[in-house]
Amino acid sequence: MAGDTFYKEIRAAGGAYKWHCDGAWRESTSGKTVGVSNPATRAREYEVQACTQAEVDEAFAAAKAAQKGWARTPLWQRAALLHKVAALMRDHAQPMADCLVKEIAKPSKDALSEVIRSADLIDYTAEEGLRALGEGALLTSDSFPGQTRNKLCLVSKVPLGVVLAIPPFNYPVNLAVSKLAPALMAGNAVVLKPPSQGVVAGSHMLQCFVKAGLPKGLVNMVTGKGSEIGDYLTGHPAVNCISFTGGDTGIAISRKAGMVPMQMELGGKDACIVCSDADIDLAAKAVLKGGFSYSGQRCTAVKLVLVVKEVADALAAKVAAGVEKLRVGMPEDDCDITPVVSESSANFIEGLVEDARQKGAKFLTPYRREGNLIWPTLLDHVTPEMRIAWEEPFGPVVPIMRVASADEAVAHCNANNLALQGCVFTRDINKAIAISDAMETGTVQINAAPARGPDHFPFQGFRDSGIGSQGIRNSLAMMVKTKSTVVNLDKDSYASG
Ligand SMILES: NC(=O)c1ccc[n+]([C@@H]2O[C@H](COP(=O)([O-])OP(=O)(O)OC[C@H]3O[C@@H](n4cnc5c(N)ncnc54)[C@H](O)[C@@H]3O)[C@@H](O)[C@H]2O)c1
């Protein structure tokens, strides 16, 4: 369905995209805009409002006011509204997907599937929330030594208040709704700060929430540079929860935040451990897809292969053969490898590649770059002295490190502060479980590449990779606090006999 009239009001007459507060799309009183570059053309594609701190205050005030009534809205009504949001997203998916192509160079098919997956996530959250949030507990006092049954404790889940949602550039729609839907379902209001690249797709997404008829002020969106309004947002006294997905910025935010619950989903250095008894074809396919999908710009991309020496030549040859077949080009043509998000990101990736070159890595495919487009690069004989053995490139570069044993591989993973996911390839399930037990990462995949989905699976990082857990049930649980109401009776009650 065409999106022209549906999305019309999100854009000002001058062409810049508006911010959203208290039920209205607005231009900023700053009179300033921030440009969004197209990673492929490197030309300015969009302009968005540069919100002021006073406007941030307004967004929080609107959210705080709207939350009171929303917390008293029946669960089934919240769920019905969220289902409506999901339906609108499906009906108006293409213009949102087109923004993902232009803003973050996401291949066109992947862009559309991100939007549809997000609508599915909203529906699932509404259904799960109906059940999970409707359940509480009744505790009796006589379980504790010395007590009789004269107290009944009613345990319920109540909203946190105002949730600040900050998603990253690589899934600006999906990782926004994975915060918004559980926050709203649980009775909270939201202030969204979309990423600088992905902000226009985020505006389109927000319009689906607005048009579904949520109470005004319940969802608000401030735009501007994260580095300029970010600290003001995260330190704001009206914030009752921060749900953040991104890189090291999250570590800085968590160090500064006060008494506020936090859901932090941060960077990863997801390792793929390949044992000598692995199905090498399967492992090679996983490295190829896991390492190079969306040009490696995924938190769960394979960012290091740790292969046992006996099978390293066979694995490297198969992955290299696969890399040769990847289509490199523009997102509109749905190529496998598209330009990375920014020039600074491309420069960072190049720095890691050059460091590896100087320290003796073997290039199984030649390094080539034009602007932000980096050809898929496969490095072999990577050693722990190289930065790429530890750091997250967030680009189409896969390093292979040869190890003497799976134990050596696990020790390398556990020595990294990044501990999001990992995977292991072996035909022996007992060995797989032993390796999974030894890997101190949030998730271990057995015989498949790391992945965030399906979106209802718990998803979390250990150490510097995060705080708390995502996944629909866990996100709903993050968005509430426990409230106890204790009924003190004048005599013991054994209602159950
Ligand atoms: N664990 C996960 O679930 C997950 C998922 C996707 C991406 N990531 C990680 O995200 C990173 C890539 O995304 P990115 O480059 O957008 O990350 P980033 O940390 O640079 O930015 C994330 C968000 O923070 C905002 N921001 C920047 N400075 C801020 C500040 N001072 N205060 C508040 N907000 C601020 C940005 O505008 C953006 O919206 C990678 O490290 C990747 O691994 C993690």
C-alpha cells in the first residue's frame, strides 16, 4: 500500500523530518537540522530536527503525564492497540524499508523483512504480555519459621514509568520495537531516541504507533546527535528505565546512570569454534552467512573463527570459495555486501585490517575498498597479537585463528571482555555441551551461526556485552517492578482447609 498520505505529516514543508511530542509531529525551535548521509552515495539523503534540551524536557513531561492513565488501561486494550500498530506496519512497510536501504545501506529484501519481523514481534509481545502480565502470586506467611497464616501477600507487576529507548543503527526498526512494544504492553510510556543513521526509518515506525490511536504523549521521539543530547537524555530525572542497544557508549551510560533499571545490549566478538570432527561444509556455510550477512554489521555476526588445526585448511578453502561468490554492490540491487554505515566505520575497519597485515595475517581474499564499500575480506593465520583477534570490526572482515584444541579456543573467548554469543561445530553432542558450559557468553549456538532470533528466545550478553536479558518474555519482565500488598488478618486464614 502506498505510504504517501499515511506518512505525510512526519515531514515538514521544507523536507526535514519532524520530532514527535505529546501527540504532535513538530519542527524544533532550535531552527537547526542534522543531516543523514546515504552510506552508498555519501550524499546527504535526509534532514532531521536537532532537538533542544527544553524539547527533551517536554517529551519527558508528556510521557510522564500520559503514563498515569495508560497504567490503568486494561491489558486487553493495550494488546488490541499493539495489534493495530503491527497491522499498520505491515500495510505501510515499503516506505519504511526504503529508508533502511537509503540510510543504512541495508539490502532491499533484508530491509523489508526487518519491518515484517518487527510487526510479528509486536503481535507476539501483545499476546505474551496478556498472559505474563496478568499473572501474580499469593504468598502465605506461615512458610517462614515462627509465623502463622495471618498475612497474605499479593504480589503484582506494576509499570516502571517512563522508559528511555535507544536503539542502534543496524536494526533501527526491529531494535526499537523490541523496546517499545514490551514497555507499552507493561503500562509504561516511552521516549525514543533513534540512532543518527536509521532515524528516518524510526520516524516512519513511530507513525504506526501514532496512527494506531495510542493516547497522546505515550510515545515521543526526540532527534538530534546522540553525542549532543545523549547525556542529557540518559541523565534526565524523569527516566525510570534505560533500554539501550549499541556499542561501548552503553558502558559509559551504565557507569553514569543512577538508580535506574537498565537493559543493555552491547557489542560482541562472537566466535565460531570448529572442532576436528565438525561437519566442515555446515561450518563453512555458517561462517559465510554468519560473517558476511549485512556486511558483518550485526551484533551476532561471526567475528572470529577458532578452528582446530587438523581441519583448518579444509575450512578456510571452503569459506574462501564461498566469499568469491558473494555479490558486492548497492543495497537497491540487493547485493550481499553493501557499503558500511559511514566513512569513520570504514576507516576503523581498514585500521584493523592493516594492523593484521603488518603483523603477518594471510589474506585469502584481497582487501579492496571504494568509499564506504569494502569487499569481503577473509584473513587466515590471525594471532592473538592482532587487534582483529579481540575487537569487533562491524564490517565484512572475518579473521581465522588456528588453535591446537577446543580448550585453547574457549580460553581465548573467555579472555575477551565482549561475551555476547558464540557457536561450536562438532558431531559430538557431549563435546558440544561441554564446550557450551565452558564458554562464558550469553548464548552458545550448537552447529549454527550466532543469531538474535527467533525474537522470543532469551538474548543477553555477559561482561561488557550487556546487562539484563532481551527476548519477549524477558523484556516484558524488565519493564515492570514487583509490588507487594500484604493483607494483615485478625486471625489465621486457612482458606484451602
Ligand atoms: N547486543 C545487541 O543486542 C546488539 C544488537 C545490535 C547492535 N549491537 C551493537 O551496537 C553497535 C553498533 O551500533 P551503533 O554504532 O549504532 O552503536 P552506538 O553505541 O554508536 O550507538 C547506539 C545508540 O546510542 C546513541 N548515542 C550515542 N552517543 C550517546 C550518548 N552519549 N548518550 C546516549 N545515546 C547515545 C546513538 O545515537 C545510537 O542511537 C555494535 O557494537 C553492535 O555490536 C548490539
